[in-house]
Amino acid sequence: MTPLAKILLVDDRAENLFALEAILEPLGQELVRAESGEEALRRLLHDDYAAILLDVQMPRLDGFQTAELIKQRERTRHVPIIFLTAISKDAEHVFRGYESGAVDYITKPFDPGVLRAKVGVFIELWQKTVELQRHEELVRKQELAALGRESEERYRFLGDSIPQQVWTALPDGSLDYVNERVLTYFGRTFEQMIGWGWSELVHPDDLPRCVELWSESLRTGALYEYEFRLRRAADATYRWHLTRALPMRGEDGEIVQWFGTNTDIEERRVAEDRQQFLAEAGWVLGSSLDYERTLADVAQLVVPKIADWCAIDLVRDGALTRVAVAHVDPLKVALARELAERYPADIETGTGPAAVVRTREAELVPEITPDMLDATVDDLQREIVADLGLHSYLCVPLVARDQAFGAISFMHAESGRIYGEDDLALARELARHAAIAIDNAQLYEEAERRAQAARVLESVGDGVVLIDREGVIRLWNTAAAAIAGLSEAEVLGRRIADVIPRWDEIARLVPVANSPAEPVRAVTTPVEIQGRELWISGSGVALGEGIVYAFRDLTEEHLLEKMRTDFVATVSHELRTPLAAIYGSAQTILRPDLDLDDAVRDELLAVIAAESDRLADIVSDLLLSSHLDSGRLPVQIESCDAAELAAAVVESARTHLPDQVDVELDAARDLPLVAADPGQLRQVLANLVDNAIKYSPGGGAVSVKVEDGDGTVRFTVEDRGIGMPASELRRIFEKFYRLDPDMTRGIGGTGLGLYISRELVRRMAGTISVESKLGEGSTFAVELPVAQQPSEAKRPKAPASP
Ligand code: ADP
């Protein structure tokens, strides 16, 4: 319906306005009065007018001024103005009227019909314009609607044609649109997908978290982003997807819809998983040098990610040994082990891991067919294999430094998964890591073994020396250095012949085995090193790089041995001499043809008695030394009178003094009592005095002194006899040691006297020492502690007074 047009009537006189109203009434439109130019402008602010009838003569703002203002305003510029005037009829006024924008200039008195007709034209024009505007609006709306439809279609087309899964959801989270891609991917109809049907496609493990996050986004309006597995229709497998959804908001800010996409990121996830798996495996392999244990850990890691079961075999003594098995089903681990144990694979002929090790080529069997299992040895093996339910198989060799030393087998059984090239690449990578780790562990073990061997070599008591093919010393251990008195630095790199005199001769004597296992008997030979004679017992083993000699220093043992043989000779001699005397005397007495007078007979009997004593002494020395060795000799310390003891010893010695030898005693007065076993002290002093006499074959005085030491009592026995070289003084206290074992000087002895003396003194907490000069005589000194409680001591005699 056409709206009423508004006509603005402007005149300062009410009667004029009435007149105009009366004239225009019949047009049936809305007439609005304004009694001044200002009022007219005000009215024009609020409403839209079809025409303005404007009086020219008005106080303040006249008609022309009012018209000019109207024309200045954008909104009112086009409203037609008709001037009405009674007076301004002259041309100037009329011209001004048109100039100020009038469409007509009507002078009074005017024909009401003409005025009505003119206004009527403007009304019609206005109504046409309004009509047109309305129509335009309608058309625009229709056009917009069409455009909207078109864009929605385009948008759907877009949605359907992009390779991504696109969907929209209502504010409650239910799907209201999915694109074509979604339908084909999940093998569902549009109706099945709309609403909440999607939840059935989510992997059960991921569903709770997926729903939880979706609800949270719905509640907060935050971007929804989550990676989860969705089941693809084509192969009914779950594949990783990244889903993102953004809320779309209306003008009032409320969420009107969610716009979402799903992207299949399976490849990326798999690559990531593999990367992570390799990283984990690398970590496990690097965590310890116990590679058998780490391999077992790796097998555990493989299952179930990469395989339903995994077995690792290593080459040992030409055959494969299964070092690790892991299975998704723990019960089947035993089965898998049984299979490996019952049917050990021979690397030369075996199939599976054995063939992989032999050829160093990986083996991939995506699908195991029943006829492949025909290669089984017997029904039992076929049964075990069938029980294991092998489905897909992959085996890669473990290769380090061009050597295959094992294989990792991956098997799919219950999961029904199938191995492909990607898996092969992953397995190869894992095998590479594992091989490096095992190789490192073995190298480390080897290095450790060598280091250990080197340490052992350094700590053994035997000298170990490696002489290379050129006769140059390449190894010289600590013991070798100690024995030879030559440091490693002094000899390494030198020819052995330059270090050890007569080496060629020695080398001919020392037996050399061809392998460490070959038994050889070490040979003892004297070797002179830096002017010292050593008795060395050694043998060698020939190696690729030369000969290793092991030897020990038997110098001490050799000397001891020599001493023993000397002792036997000496003792035999010592025993034979008195025995010969006894035998001779007895024979003489018993001879019937000789009539011996009593004096001679007594003399012979005295010889028998004396020599028997000598025999008894030798035997008792031997017994005593054996008691000392076994620690069976008791010591009974008492407070003794040193001077008295010494006097008794001197007294006894004087009874059988050879010619030209004298024994003197010089005991200090006021000597403290000595803490000693009197019997044993007497024996020590007697030994020293006997030696002093014995080793003074040319005669001379033997002086025995007893002095007060500082807290000790000191006994010295000095002679002017044959003396000893300084180099021998250290050794004379050794058992059986004699300076002159062959008795070139005709002085007999067992070499036990000083040994016994030293042991007895030591047991009495004392010391024994010697000073001597060859050809000038010797002085032996014994110091024993002073007795603690002199008052309780037995003092048979009153102390001598000056
Ligand atoms: P032996 O029975 O040979 O005398 P000893 O043990 O008493 O054994 O002495 C060991 C060696 O010490 C003797 O063989 C001798 O060579 C030397 N010896 C001991 N006492 C003297 C001494 N007073 N003068 C010179 N040499 C001595």
C-alpha cells in the first residue's frame, strides 16, 4: 500500500495556512503546518516530505533564506519547494526564488486548482520514488537470499571437495554436517554420522579423553584440539587423527556452530612412534654393558609395539643361541624357547635366523602361508609352530664390522598385523643400534680383559717378558724389573742380548712351548745381570709376535738348597769324625792281641766319652733347631744373675781349651739382674764362646764381658781369630749357613749355632749383633732386658763390693 505523502505548509499567517489546507485537502495527503522558517526547518529534521509550500515574506528567516538552508542539507536537498507570495512578483524576486532552489514560484492570488494540480504532481513523484525504493529493497533482499543460497552451496561444494574431513556441530556438540570425505572414510551414511554417531568410531582407549575434552570446549568455547584414533572403513583399522574445532559466534557473541576438521596423521604418528621407539631402544641399549640383559629389554620393548613376539639369537660356537624372547602372551614364551632349544639352527644349513646370519640379508615374509610351514622337521615342530600362530615374519641380521653375529626376528601372530617395507626399515635401524651396542659391549669387555690381564701381569710375582722376533724386549713387567734390578724404561726397546749376557746360551737352555697349553718344564740356570749372579727358573711360549718368557728368581732357594746339601756333607763329616774316633778307640780296646795298660785304656775310654758328648751336642743342636722352627720350645723368663751365668760358661769352656787360647771374664760390679731363661742364656753364651775358641785356630785371648747397658745387660764375646768379611755378617745367623762349608780351614760345624742363638735371644726379647774384620777377629754382643723386680729375684750371692 502506498504511504501518505506529507506536505509542509510554511506561512507566518494562520489564515494563509488555513486557505492552503482548504485547497490541498482534497489531495487526501497529510498536511503539516509551520508558522516560521525555523519551525519548517525543525519539522524537516524529523520527517520526509513530498513537497514544501513556502511563503516568501516571513519575519526573521524569510522564504528564500529558509529554502537555501533546506537545500544545504543532504537529506532535504531534493524535496521540491514551491514559493508562494503576494508581493514579490518582480522578476528579481522570482529569479532569486528559483536560484534558491524552488521548483515553482506562484504569486497570489492563485488558482487553487492549479496549485492543487502542481502539488499533486509532486505527491505522485514522491509516491513513485517511495514505491521504487521499496521495490529495490525487495529485489535486493531476494538477490541476497539467492546469493546466500549460492554461497552455502559453494561452501558445501568446497567442504565436499577438500581432501580433509570437515564437519560442523551444533552448540550441544552433536554433528549437523559432515562432508563427503567423512562419509567415505568411515563408510557411513549422512544420517548415520549426524548427531552422536561418531563416538562409535573412536578407539575405545581414546574415547573417554576425547569426550572429556570435547565437553570442555563446548563449555568454555575454547579451541578443541586432540589426537585420537578413528576407525577407517576401508581396512577396519584405527588410524591416528588430529581433530580441530573452532566455535563460530553469532552477532550477540553466542556460539552458533562449531566448525571442525579431522586430519589423518597416522603416517606422522607412526613415524613419531618409530622415532620414539628407536630412541627408547637406543637408551635401553646404551644403559648397560650387559648386552644379554639389554637385548632382553629390547625384545620386551618390541612387543607389542612392533611385534607380537620377538626373538633374538646370537652366534655362539658356530650355532645360534636364543638369548631373548618376548611374547605378548607370556605362556607362549616357553613355547618359543622350546622351539629354539629343540631345533637348534645350524648356521650352515638352517633357515630363518640362521639363513639371515649366513647371508647377512634381511628376510621379510608379509604373509606366512601353510605350505611354507611344510619345511618343518617333524610333527612336533609343526605343532609348536602352529600353536605359535605365525602370521607375518621379519628377520634382520645383527652386523658389526662386516660380521653377522646374530639376528632379531619379529613375528606377528594374534594381532593379524602384516609386515611391510616400513617395518623392515625400522627393524634394520633397530638392528643397527643393537649391533653397535653389542659390539661396543664386546669391545669394552675385551679391553677390560686386556686391562685385567695387564694388571695381573703387573701384580704377578713371576717375571714376564715378551721378546719379539727381532730379539727386542717388548714387555717387561714389574716382577721382571724387581728380579733383574732393571726398570722397564731401561730395557724396553733394547735387544735382550744386550741386556742379559750370554743370552743366546740361556735361550738355548730354556724350553719354549708352541702354545700356552703345551706343558714344558721350567729350567733353572744361573744368569748374570749387572754383575750379580741370579738363579733363574724359566720357560717360554711362542706367540705370533715373539716369545713370552715367564721366570722366577730362585737365587734364595738355590742358596738354601746348596746350604742343605752342604749341611748334609758337613753333618755327615761332623758325625763321622767322632764316630771314627769312638770306633777306633773301641776297636783298640777290644783287640785281643794288644795288651793295653790301664792308662792307655782310660785314655781311650775318655776319647769315647768325649766324642760321644760331641755327638750328643750335634744331635741336640739339630733337635733344638727343629723345635725352634716348629715353635715348640718353651721359654721361662726369670731374674738371673748375669755375672754368675757368664762365669759358669767360661768355667766350662776352660775345661777343654786348645793350646794358645785363653778365656777371660770381665763382669762389672753391681750389675742389675737380667730377665732371661737361664738355661737358654747359658746355651747362647756357650755357643758364642765355643765359636770364639773354634775360630781362633792360631790362638789368642777370648774375652767375655758383662756390662750394664741402658736398661739392659750386655754380654760381649770377643776373639782375635780369623774374623769374617763384612759382606757375610748378615747371613751367618741363617740356618745352616757357614762361611766355609767345605771346611777348607778344617773347622767343622753344623751352621746351626748362631741360628739357634739368634732365635733364643729373640725369644727372650733381646738382640744379638756382630762386628768383625777378616783376619782380625770378631765381637758378638747380646743384650737382654733388665729384670723388672730385683727385690723378688733370687740372688744366691750378695753383690760384690769393692
Ligand atoms: P758353625 O757350626 O759352622 O760354627 P755357627 O752358626 O755357629 O755355625 O756359625 C756360622 C758361621 O759363622 C760359621 O761357620 C763361621 O763361618 C762364622 N763364625 C761364627 N762365629 C765366628 C767367629 N767367632 N769368628 C769367625 N767366624 C765365625
